Amino acid sequence: MNIIFVGISIWLISISALMSQEPSISLQKASTLLDQINTKKSQRPGWDEPSTAIESGRTGLEKLPEFVELEQITRTAWPQLIANIQTVAPSRMSKTVLFLAFQSLPTDDYLQFLDQAVGLAENKIIDKQLLDWALLPWNKNVRGVLAYNYEKPVVKDILQRVKVLYADDPNMVGLYSGVLSGTAKKEMEEYYNEVPTDSRPVPAQQSLSTNSVTPTNTVSTFEKITALPTVMQAPPFSHRPLAWVVVVAIVLIIGGIFARGKI
């Protein structure tokens, strides 16, 4: 009997030890993945500056297996990742990539993440621009998440705290007041009910920087909430050697045809 009891005790202790190690393993893995992503993307011009890399609209992150794996980790370990964000993602760029990975979370988890993100901004661990990207995500999985869930207590609390953070910016206070009142949800529902899916225009990008927003009566709350990053223009031929090869090949072929015709 004692042997059985001892065996069960050892088994339970082993299970507990493994469970306690899981969060630590996830944090280490996430940190490693962020380093790998930044290393791969560092060759891209402007990648070291989040506003250039992210607002271009073409991060290419979804094509990286490391980012896909990071998204998978966030779905179960996001509370630990947020609690240890300074260790897991010490640089601003790493925090940005991590926040983008959070956009794959289910709605309720994403709202809880936003609650934590606002706290990070209140404690100046992240800046307002990074918070903006989280509050107004362009990933279709959570796009308009605050507007559609404005009646939930957690969302009301988030919006009230955000209004305090932006107290010196009337335009941003107006934006989040529109979400809090339900105006944004009404505008979004009217838009998506009236416009067929295949013919919906992409809303123009609205800058949300507190230094560059100009108050205007022509931009609705809906347009600001659904603002998508402007698609970055394709790089010039000098940065696309394959395109040069194709062009030169076509020219040579056409030149050969004319030369044969003259002969």
C-alpha cells in the first residue's frame, strides 16, 4: 500500500513539475521566434522602424512559419507573454510583431489582451502608437472588435481608460466616444448590410498618430475604426532583379525576331 501511495505521489509531483515548466518553455520559444523573425526581416528596408514596417500593409509575416508558430503559442500562453513582455520582447519591433500575433486570438481573449495592453500603455511600457495598432486592428479576425462589443463591461472599461490616455487629443477622444456610444457599431452594420461583400471599397488609411491627426467632420467613426494600412507600392526594378531578367529576356526575344525578319 505504501509503495502505491509513494508511486502516485511521485507521479503527481512529476506532472506538476512539467506543468510549471510549460509557461517558461513557451516564453523562451516565443522569444526565440521573435529573434528569428526580426533576423529574417532585418534585410527589408525600414523594418527596424515599426511605423514603416507595419503601416505599409505588407509585413509578409503571415508567410513566415516562425510567425505562424508564434500565433499558435499566443493562443494558449498570451497571459504569460503579456506579463513578461519586457523579457520576451525587449525591443519595440519585437513588441509590435508580438502584438500582431495576438490578433489571431479569439474575440474574448483578444478583449482581455486589450485590457492588459491599455495597462502597459498606462505604465508607459508601450507607446500610444503600438496601443493604436492593438485597439484598431486590421486583421479581419478581430477588426472592429471594440465597436461590435461596446456593450461588454470589459470594453467599456477599456474605452474609458483609453479616453483618459488621449485626454490631450480631442479627435481621439471623439473617436473612442463614438465607439463607446455604439455609433461605430451602427455605422459598420449599415455599411456591411448595404454594400455587397465583393464590391466593398477598402476604407482609406487614417493616421492615428496624436501628432498628425487633424480633427475633421468628414471622416466617420466607422471609417476610422475600419481604416486599413495603405498597401505599399511595389519596389522599383532596381530592387527586383528577377523583373529585370524578365524584361531583358523579352527585349532580346523581340530583337531576335526583328533581326531574323530583316535577314
